[in-house]
Amino acid sequence: MSAAPVEPPRGDLPLITEANRIMDRSPGYRVEIIEGQLTATPPPDGPHAVVLTDLILPFAAAGLHGSESKVVQGIGLWLPMDAEDYAIPDLAIVDADVDDHLVENNCYDPVCFRLVLEVTSSNWRNDLKAKVTAYAAAMVPVYVIVDRKHQRLHVLTDPDCADYSTHRVHSPGESVTLPDSLGAEVTLDVAAILAAGRTKSTPDEG
């Protein structure tokens, strides 16, 4: 799976119009606009989906899917970088009143996001670079990356509008307790998460 850049639309059509056209034409694709660049990512593989389910469970068990916050997949996050920028993280923890923060195009104000999480596919460079800048600019407090390419778990905190001041990289064998800002204590087993996301047919791909 590769996130392919898409040629900008001809004429005066907004990028968002082109993004919605691609989604209508290619169901299941994740279409995003980051720093004015439109990308379309094919549907994820099975292990990618399994990792997300495995991560939802500890978040829910900690009480983060309740009256104060929600655990959600595939929700749009409006970005402050360019006029039409938005991203769709694989998983997010949002305030329970997220519906009150709708901006446009089914995307929500980043103020209601407590955490965003990405599970890499072959577009791993995007998750490790462009989205770091994007989510930091949006001041999302915690960004977690399940890096299947390099078999690492990244936890980024303390956004400063251009980058995250704290970026910790964790290896199999470690347990990671996420920041209290989520609203509950959540500890992740790095080895178990990475094992769940490992593909058998293409072990060298992320």
C-alpha cells in the first residue's frame, strides 16, 4: 500500500472537491491534504486493522471511551497549515463533545483531539515526517506511531507549532505508559503491538 500524490485539479476547483471526487470514485481509500499536497492511500492490510483493534482495547478498558472522551477511527482532523489541509489519523482519542467542533468536510477542530495514532504502511515516510509537522502545528498533545517498517513505537509529546519537543522511540521488550493528559493511564506492550502488525507475506514492508 502506498500513499500516492495526486495531480492538482485543473481549473479553479478546490482541492477538497478533488479529494471528495477521488473518495467517491475509490471507496476505501484514505484521501488527505497536507501542506497543499493531496494524497490517496489504498485500504490497509489485515495486520494493520488488527493492530488498531488491539489498541482500541486498552484505551477502552482505561475508560477513555465513555462520557468524557471517545476512541474513534478514521475521523477527519482540520489542519491549520493551508486553507484546505486535513488529515485522517488511523485512531484518535477525542473529547466526548467532538460533534460540537465540526469545521467542514466531516473534519473537526484539533482542539478536541487528545491523541492521534498512525499505523504505518508503505507510506511510512509520511507518518514519520509530514504528519509529525502537521499534528504539531495542530497542537495535538500526543502523537503515537506504530512503525511497522522499523519495528519501533514512537511517542511524541509537547507540540510547539512546528515539531514535537519530546520524541521517544521504544523497542520490543519495553512497556510504554502514555501521558496523563489522555485522561486515564494507558500502558502499551511494544512487542505485542508490533507482532500484531507484522505481515507474513512481505516481512520487510511497513
